[in-house]
Amino acid sequence: MKKTVSFYAMHLCICLAFMILPYLLTASGSVFSLPDLSGSGHDRLYFFTYFTLLIFFYLNYYYLIPKVYFSNERVVYFFLIILFFLFFLWMSVFFDNPERNFLDFRPVFSFKEDFRPPTHGNFSPSKHFNPKPMGGPHSQYGHTILVYLIGVVTSLLIAINIRLQKVEKDKMKSELSFLKAQINPHFLFNTLNSIYSLAIKKDDKTADAVVQLSELMRYIITNANDDVIALEKEINYINNFVELQKTRLGNTVNVEYKVEGNPYGKSITPLILISFIENAFKHGVNPNQDSEIVIKIDIVNNFLTLFVSNHKVENLQSDGGIGLQNTIERLTLLYPDNHELKIDDSTENYSITLTLKVG
């Protein structure tokens, strides 16, 4: 997975925030009190403890959770969590002692050798020698436990949430692949029917229709599986489709087709518009009745509006409506908050108005 600058910046901020904790929860017991890292072995010990806790956070997130917890070895996972918990607790208690603190670099003080009482005047040991205990308050151990538990719970929640998002994303991709697999054969079947009709009539336009079909199929083969495509390519695909239908139908239908606006520099999901247009030709054409189809595409800023209308006629072709229904489902999946579809199904006319945000 490609890492972005924001990804590393986020983790850097997490590390810095985590390492600030020793400055907030210090041996003095007061909040926002700077520890004496240069002179206090106790404060150095807790700074080191928080650093090892940070390492454990990433160990837990990148190894224990994916390799153990998500492998259904949850008993083993929680056993390891308890072991690490006891380890950090032991480290906080055991080394918080002047004699065992490996981060206390001060020389050991010898009372007999290094201390010489004054030869003149009164001397009070309690006045001249009052050593300060090294051990911090018990609340410091509580801080370590609290930070450990927060780190474990936080990493577990983040990993589970990301895993759920990945599962949902994979599910959506599977559904879209299934819908595309239905749309492409569906459209090909309808287009071949059009070519077949011209061939039966021995129409001179058959050759042109074959060229237009080749352009359509080239688009489907090379671009239909892309997540997004340049809007001008999708518009050109629709142009070829409409021209192919005009060639096939001749004067049996009045087709009004218009594109306004600038499609360049914008992108759209492939084959997201064609089913509405295809539906109009499939259910709005009958040589024995007045047939009229209106197709208008208007592009303003980052929004595309598709209007398709057809006069209802007696349907000569049977169709389960797979293409149109799949397109509506794809709109819901791909443009959940960036599209508006209005369907007007009256007695004499059927029309749709789709407003779509194109990037």
C-alpha cells in the first residue's frame, strides 16, 4: 500500500503526543511539570518506560493484532497482552529504586568516605543531610498502567475499524464487478440486434454501423473496467451509440440529441449514463406509433445533468430491465451523496433527470 505524506505526518504527531506524556505525568505528581531528565534518574526511567510503551503500541498494531488476533488466536493474543502488562508493571516498580535504576548515572554516595562533619560550630544531621527518596508516588505506576491500557484498546479499535472498512470496500468492489459483468453483455446483445436488423435489410449503412460498433466495443474493452474515465470519452461513447441507433431506426423515430457545456478536465464512472439512454430506445420505439426520444446532456461547472425522455409505445422487445436497475444500484454505491435521480413515469411519457457531480 502506498504511503502518503499525511500518513507519516499522522504517525509522527502520534509519537510526539505520546512522548509528551512524561512531561504531563511526572514523578513530582503535578500536571504540566517538566521532568528533570538530566538530573533525575527516576524521570529518565519513566521517559524510557513511555518510549517502550510506544514501541509496544506499534508492535501490537502491526503484528499482534493482524497475525494473532485476526487469526482467531484471541486467547493467545490476550495472554500476550497480560504478559506485556505484567512486564511493564514490573519494570516500573523494580527499577524505581536508586540501587536498581540503570538510568541513574549519579555516583553512589558513601556517608563514611564522602561526608565530613564540620569541625566548628553546632552540627545537626537533620539540617545538613536530608536525602530525598528516589521513588516516585504510587500514582506514577497508575499512569503507566493507564497509558498501557489506553494504547492496547486504541490500537485494537483502530485495527478493527480499518478491517471493517476494508471488508466493506472489497464487498462494494465485488458488487460493482458483478454489475458491470451484467451490463456489458446486456449492451452488446442489444447492439448486435441493431446490426442484425440492418444486415437483414441489406442497408448501405451496415458498414458504417459496424465501424460505430467497433468504436463502442473498443471503449468497453479498454475503459469500461476503469474506476473513472475522462468525461469526453464517455460523451463520445454516447455519441456513437446514438448515431448507431439513428442509423438502425431511420425515420421510424424522431431523436433529439444535444450536448452542452465543456466536458474536458472532468471524469466520470464508465457506462453510468448509457443505460438510461438505451432504455429510451428500447421502450420508446415502435414503427407503428409516434416515437420520440429526447436526450440532453448539460455540463455546468462540476455537475452534469442528463435528461432522457421517451414517448410510451407498445413495447415490441422483451427485457427484464437488468441494465437500468444495475445502473441505479451503481449510482447508489458510487455516488451516494453526489447524485440526484428523478423519474417521471406518466401515462404517455417516461423521463429521467439525473444530476451527477463529475470531478
